[in-house]
Amino acid sequence: MKRSERLVDLTNYLLENPYKLLQLGFFVARYESSKSTISEDLEIVREVFKQRGIGILETFPGAAGGLTYRPATTTEVSRQMAGELRQLMLEENRILPGGYIYLSDILGHPDTLRKIGRIIAHEYEETRVDAVMTIATKGVPIAQAVSEILNVPFAVVRRDPKVTEGAMINVNYMSGSSAKIENMTVSKRAFSVGQRVLIVDDFMKGGGTLNGMKALVEELNCRVAGVSVFVEGPFHGERPIVDYRSVLRVDHIALESHTIDVQLGNIFEEKLF
Amino acid sequence: MKRSERLVDLTNYLLENPYKLLQLGFFVARYESSKSTISEDLEIVREVFKQRGIGILETFPGAAGGLTYRPATTTEVSRQMAGELRQLMLEENRILPGGYIYLSDILGHPDTLRKIGRIIAHEYEETRVDAVMTIATKGVPIAQAVSEILNVPFAVVRRDPKVTEGAMINVNYMSGSSAKIENMTVSKRAFSVGQRVLIVDDFMKGGGTLNGMKALVEELNCRVAGVSVFVEGPFHGERPIVDYRSVLRVDHIALESHTIDVQLGNIFEEKLF
């Protein structure tokens, strides 16, 4: 197999196996080439992945000689993707009666979900994340998109227990916007004690739901690795949660003119410092 | 940029943009290379993608000179992935009280979801699919996984209307297992008239839910492109649906011994002919 052919297959292989410890010997056998040849191939891939903001190829020297590919977006690419998502949010016809925002098209397209996943995952590149948690139904695509980049499992919290979930952990929480006591529950076996859990959701209003999930993580004897939402909505009052990250922020919804004021979220504010 | 570097970036670009009509001129500008050089690059990629069962690179000649990458799994790879999923299904501790099967781990891991997505998408490689439809909550990861391969949007049907979905289309349907009249609803604007819709779900018992979604597709003035489930469960009686495809089939659940009998689904039966 020629170098040009190896590079195509190698690139595909790495992209399909993020965060896995791969042995140099595996590629030596796969391509029937020497270790030094494969090392040169990997050097080319590493450079292009870095330049283009695709990801980081880490190599571990020694007899075993392993490598790991981590998808990694640059802050510049992340900001550009957020700008594209912001444009989508400004499209007409998105404001529904009652001032709700229609998001299902964005949350139902692989292109936009991939962008959201990459932006949120980028925020946790330096953080240990063992699992992702979200709440049904519209958080699911966000959790799946983030999970794909981080290559960790995700679990879905529900308002009501289901017979298909096995033993469940249940918490009550105070909805931030309506000040009502609500209930949420998640399958116990979806998490192991001590795991670091990243909480994600599509939309944050008062933040009560996110706060409930934080309580749930604690009841599971896990730790919160972070809290991220796609859109942070307008809210007057004090939120019960402060340490969240948002991709976009909606400051104002003008019901009469059917327009919204959308800014990049606090993920990008932090990056300015 | 050297050929070796171009090939790494080109491979990544194609994998990230399936089913899109790409112009040769775009790559000429991206790599500051001649059309003939880019054509040679594409020829190398095409050959490796074909040999390794990654996908098909179609090129369109002429002044415009376009190309499209379609992920395409071989039947052999598809069957192998289904075998791996079957092994997961046979793991201990999967049978819940009442004979329900715990699937949330499989439906919550990017690796397994990618396999399910590729197997189902492979079944519709020769079929026009404009959109994917599923029902909340556990169908969502399946729909998203299939959508990613086909690069089409997906929409989520719910049991109850939501204020965040805009105008909705609603149908009543007969649950196959409990013979109760139930209700399902989906956002009207998620589909355009005449679209071909692929219906997917995680688990089929009686098939009533899938049949309800077929009715919903008709009410949307769309056409059913196909119906696929991850797991077809045991069912005694006549199902209201016959033209479905399944990745796996559970023939028997032994509550006493906590074991199940799992076979490859009818997607693979068809392939034998």
C-alpha cells in the first residue's frame, strides 16, 4: 500500500476511533509497513489535524508505542460555528405564540448538532468527563452530539420512571421559573460511583432543571464535570445556578415584531480573557 | 500543500460532508492546486474508500465538475456489526422485572449507536430518504445515528403536544399490544409535502406505534420510505405492520433464567437471497 493510500485509510481510522489507545503495531500489521514508515505517516496526519483544527494526535513513545486521537476544535473554529448557529436562530418564523422559540429544526439536523457537539466538547477538552447526562426529550440530541466527540456514554433523565430503565434514582427539584416542586429520575445503572458527569440541555430558562440534574449527579455519588446548554434564554430574577456554559444567549424576545436578540453565549466571553 | 497533506484534509472534509454536492473548484481554491491534481487526489481517495468499505465517491464530469461522498457499508461489515450488537444483547442482567429488556446502555453509547446507524442506513442506500421520523424518547438516538449517515434531518413524534413545536399534526392509533386508542403528534413544519420519510424506533412489540407513525406520514402528505427498528421483540398474534426491517430479533425471554434468545433481524434474512 502506498503512502497516499495509507494516509486516507489512517485518517478515516483515527476519526472513527477517538480517545482510544491505539498500538503502533496495529498499523504496522494493517499496512504491512515498518514502524518508522508508520511514524512518518502519523507525523503528517498530526500536522494537518493540528493546522486544520481537526484534533490532536498524541503519541506515546517506548516499546509499546501507542497513540490516541482526540478531536479538538480551535477557539476560532468554535466561535465561527457558534456564529453560524446564531444566524440560524435569527431566521424568521422562529418565535412561537407565548414567546417560545422553535428549535426542533436545529436540534434535528446532523450538521447543526455536530457543530453544537464540537463547541461544547471543546469547552471540556482539558476536563475529565466520564459520562454525559441530559433530560428528555430535547436534550437528547445535544447529549448524543457531545458524547460522540468525547466518546463517552450518555444517559437520559426523565420526569416519570419507566419500566424499561431498571432501578432508578429519583430527586425532587424546584422549577426556577414556576417555583413548583417537580420530579426527575434516571436509571441507576447508567452511572458508576465516582464518575465525572457533564450535564447538558437544549435550553435554560430559570435553571431549575439543570440544578435538579446536579442534585441527581450527587445522589448517584458522582461529580459534576460541568453544565452546558445550547441556548440560555432571557430570565428576570436570580438563577439557582451560576456555573453553567452557554453556546448562545437570547437577551430579548419581541413578540410583536417576531424578532429575537441573540448573542454568543458565555463560552465565548470566557475566551476573551 | 503536499499531496500527502491534502489527502489527510480531503479525507476528513469528505467524511464530514456526506451527501453534499461539492464543487471541484472549491478544492482547487482550498489547496491552491490544479484541477488535474485534485482529480488525482480524489481518485486515490475513491479507491481506498471503496476497498475499505468506507463509502462511495461519485464524481460528475463537465464544466461544473462536482462530487459527492456517500457513506456505504458492505453487507459483510453490516452483518459483523449486528453480530457485535447481538453479543451485547446476550449480556447478563439485561432482563428487567416484567420481561422488559434494558437497552439504555446500548442506546446511550456513541460506538453502538454508530453501528446501528450504519446498519439501518445501509438498508436504504438505494432508496431516496429525505427525512427520518421517530417517537420520543428512546427512538431519538436511533434517528440521530441514522440521520448522521444519511445526512438528512430527523423529527421526533410525541405522545403529547408541546408549546415549543408550533403547529402540530395529530393522529390517533391503536396500540398493538394493549388494544388501546392512543395519540401521537409531530411538528408540522418538520416536514415538506412529498418528502420520503424513513420511520425508525428502538423496539417493536405489536407494531402499533410504527403503524401510527405511518398514518402520521400520510397526514403530512409525505411518503413512507421505510420502517426500521433496532430490536423486534417477541409477539404472539398478528401485527398490523409487515413491511418493517429489524437489526436484531428477540424470540424468547426466559424470565426464570434471566436469559434471552437473540437472532439477527430480517435485514439480514433478505440479504441471503
